[in-house]
Amino acid sequence: MDVSHPADPPALRPDPLLYPEVAAANGSWVAALQKAAADLQVDLGAVSAPESPTDSGRLIVARVEAPRGDFVVTLGRDERAFDLRMRWTEVEDAASGRTTELRTVIDIAHAWRAGDPLGELRARWPFLKIDELTLAHERGEAVAFEWQRVRNLPDHLIDHEIVEAAYAHPLLRSLFPLISHGSLQFSRCTQPPWTYDVPGLFPQWGGGWRAMRAIKGRDIPDHGPQTPQKAVAFVVEGLPDGCGPAVEGPADLLPETD
């Protein structure tokens, strides 16, 4: 019995009226970007398109490789525009923006490949969207920045008594704080995937707080609802061996332990 397979989705094609340089490159956005950069004597290194035949954007997306992560440019469909995304490898989007100027695309791609700080990129091209936490990550100040943000959250999102009790302890203050459904949790890294090995603080019906085992953490005694200070003390007792300040980046950057 023959088994039918769905056809690959049609690729979105650049409008030749909006992108004459792409039309001149036989419809290849990658080739058009490479030529434009070469004409400006700018080295963009390796430039590629999505390889999957199921990716409908395979003709309108170009990826510029860079040591800290890819620079991705997508052609607008209804108007001439270049949508930009700068990605930190295996972590998160670092910046995004839109411009109508191909020269600007090339200049930003070149600066990104050169490792220019994000703060400098935003100063030169104010249309780039870069949030303050991303800038703090780049400065190596993500933990301090996120603690300040958590301490300033509205009361309906977190009980500030538990936040301040945790913040008062130097070990917990050196970890990256996470808020989820009124709980206060901690990670030994500043970007996902989180470590999931530090006990968290959870509010209890009727009042009080409980220190509870993390998914990958060691077992800790259930002491029942406690005052914020007591619950924090039980979290500290349940910290993994060698727990120190959070590393800047995802969990796989943590040193291996026996």
C-alpha cells in the first residue's frame, strides 16, 4: 500500500520589486547579501540560508555566523524591510530590530561579528531592541540586576518579606532569583536552562513559608510552615555542595563536581 507524504510547504519568495538586488542574484537573498557586503568591502564570513525544505522562510532568511551567536536577517513580505535578530548561542535572543537600509544591516552584522558590546550597538542604532537584563548579562551583573528587579516587584507577585529575608543571606544573594506563582526559587546560573538543584521557598495556605526540595536537588527535611527567616535558613542548609555565586550563562557552564 502506497503511503503518501505531505509535500514540502512552498517557500516564501522575495518580492523582486521590493528587493531588486535579490532578483539580480537569481532570487538568492544569501547571494545578494554577500555581494552587497563585498561591494562595501565588508567581510561577513559565512552566510547561509535555512537548509530544511520544510522551512517556508528558506528563501527570505539569511544567517551570518558569529562567535557569540548567529545574526539572522529576514526579508519583510509586504514592504521593503530587514528584520534583524542577534542570538547568543544556545541561550537567548540578544537584540532585535527592523531597518529599511541594507547598508545598515551589513554594518550591524559586521559590528556583531566583531564582538562590539550591545550597549555600543544600541547607542549607534537606537532602533535596536535590547532589554536591560540582556545588557546586565553582558556586563556580568545579571544577578545583581535581577535581585533589584525582584525586590521592586508589585506586592501581588511576591511577598517582599520573604524576598528580603533571602536577600539578607550572602549565599542566596549570590544566586539568580526566580519568581513563579508566588514562590521564590534560585539558580546557580543566570540563563536557562536553570540548575534546578537549589531548594525553593513556597508560601503556604494559612501563612508561613516552606523550604522545598528542587527537582534535581538533595532531599531536605519538611519542617512545615515557618517564618521567612527560618525557611531561608532551611534553604541554606539544603544548598548543593560547593554552591557559590551563580555563573554567567546556562547550567552547562558550571564546573563538574563528583
